[in-house]
Amino acid sequence: MGKFNPFHQHLLIKGYFKNPPKETHILNTWFVDLVHRVDMEVVAGPTSVYIDSLGNEGLTGTVTLATSHSSIHIWDAEYPYMFQFDIYSCKCFELDIIKDHLDQFGLISGEWMMIDRNDGLEISSRGSWENA
């Protein structure tokens, strides 16, 4: 077997959903499916909790990968429903796969930033999108 060459890639997304999940088991299943879609391996979790504190209502979830982690925070008290998502990995992944997976919850819009963490911290690309 060849040596693993890490590629330190970190994607940050802030966006808005039409139909966010409100149950932990739905978000946990979504995380497992995401990890498989980007050809990575779950080593712990996923773990999700629903927070009902006034002004901070929504799901928070994380999953630990063999190559790092992913997390999402969703605020579902006011429409459009805001979310903050990130995935960091030593293994390369594609933005379009992540965006498509997020669209299961009715992605309205978002802005994203990809950070190359190989030799310091460098924004390698960024952008935004609007769905009709």
C-alpha cells in the first residue's frame, strides 16, 4: 500500500435552508451519508443535539473522520433558516458534492470559502450561490 499524502483542505459555508432537519436522527443519518459521498471514514459519532434556548433554537451536529471532522449548526426559529457548516480533511473532496448534499434541506443560498492549510492558512477559493 502506498504512503498517504495528506492534503489539508477546510471548507466553510454560511447559508440558508428552506427545510432544515429538526430531529437528531435525521442529521446523524445525513452526516453518515455525507462522509460516504466524499469517500471518507467515520471514526466517532455523529453526535447531534437540539438546542431550545431562546434565540439559539436548532440542531448542532459533529462527526469525527479518520481524516478529521465536519460540523453543522442550524438555527430554525426564523425563516430563512441559517446554517454554518464546515468540513476539514487531510483527504481531497469536491465542493459540488458537499453543496448537493446540503441541498437535501432546500438550500436557498450560501457563501463559501475553501482554505488550503498545507503550508499555513491560505484562502484557495471562495464564492456564493443562489438557488431559485
